[in-house]
Amino acid sequence: MKNFVYNIPTKIFFGKGQVEKIGPEILKYGKKVLLVYGKGSIKSNGIYDKVIEILKAHEIEYFEVAGVDPNPRTETVYYGADLCKKHGIDLILAMGGGSTIDCSKAIALQSKYDGDFWQDFYIDRKYKLIKDVTPVASILTLAATGSEMNGSAVISNLATNMKMGFTHDRLKPVFSVEDPEYTYSVSKYQTCAGAIDIMSHLFEQYFSVEKDGFLQNRVIEGLLKTIIHYAPIAIENPRDYEARANIMWTSSLALNDLVDYGKESTDWATHQIEHQLSAVYDITHGIGLGIITPAWMKYVLSDENIHRFVDYGKNIWNLSGSDREIAEKSIKKTQEFFISLGCPANLREINIDDSNFELMASNATFRGRIGSMKKLSKEDVIEIYKLAL
């Protein structure tokens, strides 16, 4: 097991009615808040009104960035950062799912920086230039990305047709509210996409060439089984509290660093491949992952890494047979499960052809080969897109 430093500082308020705790928490950082949210659901389900009531009761001044896109844009980040600088914002409060929280983190970066966050951090990775960020907190309304408890933020740049992620410890939310009842109104389609996104985060940390990570992989398998059990229940009965609660907490645990601490390697190629797909076509991230993941699995499977597919097939799907049979069956079972949740089977079903494969593969690999299960070149990525057609 590799050395590691355990650092998961986000304070979590989990359960019914926990939003009531945000007033005193915000006051620990100041009395000026930037509210960041999407295209209206928090106003229709009452969350917005409740938050405003609490802010007013605690005499907290607030400003707003509304209408964050599902794939948040650089333009929104610049706008929010300008508001922070103009009004001396003490804390950014994201209300929504991963896109809103990611946008808030990027705003936090740009708000304390005079250069360009996209070029310097997302493209050039100049981590040493980060001296300060505005604290971020969140009220989660969609279980999927784990952004409520990690330091990652994915942003789209429409000018370059690129979608990139950036991770820094300073971007981890200082606190997050997770009330499963806030996800009752999430549609079947978005519940499907969220479940797949959570599973994909776990796959990215589970599938590795090395045979280390016994402890981490057993935890990951438990989290995968939780989603496999509860996602169909939540889709069938959106107001099932236990289903929504288990999915929400699994979302956080799947990508808060807990399950990859000490592992020799993780993969993350699937995410980089899908990011370029949703950058060009603006599709839902989880749906893109649901289509790309089985194709990636088929393409990278080899004698060198088959042991991980065998563990996956035996421990998750209770499969038997030869190693090759178990590995191939496990891939088939994964795709069948995604389809059963409502995910399209291939890119053709969402009207995507091969016309942008070259561009997307170039953007996915612009720093070089990606992944660890198999080091993927631009040409490899094109082949994976073709397998997903």
C-alpha cells in the first residue's frame, strides 16, 4: 500500500431538515454569500425560498448566479468571479448537483486570481499559482458526481470544444447539506444518469493493472452493490427515502478520495473520453459514461489486467466459468444493467455519428496517453468511440 495523507475536511449535514444548520455555518466565514444554482428546480421545490429565509434570519447578505448549465461554461465562471470581487464575497453556496458545485469551485478559483483560471490551471496545471480561494459550501439536490465532498471541478469551454477537470484540496467544500428528500423530484432519466456516474467513479478507482488494493476494492464493491440494489428502486419509486439516502451517501463516498487512498494506480480514461463527448454534443455526463464504459471495458481487457475483471464478475455479479468467460460476461452484465435503468445502448441512439471522433480523441489525449489499465493513444480512443457506435 502506498503512503498517503488522509484529508477529507468537508463537514456533512446528512438527513431530513439539515438545511436549518447553514446559518451559523455560513457566519463562520462571513456575512456575504454568493448563491449559485441551475435553471429553476430549486425554486419550484421550495429549497430556494427556505435558504433565503435562513439567510435573512441570520442577516446574511446574498448575491446570485442563476442558470448554471448542466455542463457549466467558462463564461459563467468569469461572471461569478467578477461578482465575488465586486462585492467581497465571503462564501460561495452552491445549490444543486455536480454541475452547480463544480461551477462554484471554479468561481472560487478565479475569484482570488488575477490571471485566467482556464489557461493557467485547467490547461497548464500551474498549481503553485493558487494562493487563495473563496470557500465553497453546497446543498446537494442530485446524487451523482461526489462534488459535494471532493476538490474536483469539471468545466466546459465552448470556444475550444473542450471539457476539462481540475482538482485541488483547497476546492473541497467546507460543508455540504445532504437531504435525500431533496432528490425526490429528480427524474428517472437523471436518476439513471446519476447512478451510472457514481458507478463510473468507482470503476475508475477499481480497475487497475496492479493486484494491490485489497481493502479499497472490497469497499468499492460494497458501494457498487449499493447502487445496483437501490438505483432500480429509486427509479421505480422516486420518494423511497432509503433508496435516495443510500444513493446520496454512496455518491459522496465514491469520490471523496476514501477508496483510492493507498492504491498504486487508478484509471480515469473513461471520464476523459466522455468529457470530450459531452463537450461537443452537450449530452448528460452519466449517459455518456453509460455508453462509453462497456466499450472501454471491451477494448482494454487483456491477459495483464483480466484479474480485475474476474474479481468484478465474481464479487459483483456472482459469475462463474473461466477467467475469460467471467470477464466478458461481467462486461455484458454491466451494459445490461445500464440499459435496464434507461440508458441508451450506443451513440447512434442519441444521434451521434463518427464525424467528431478525431477532434474528441485529440482533445482527450492532448497531454499524451491516458489511463492505466491500458495506456490509450489518440488512435485507441477513436477505436473506443467506434465500439460505442
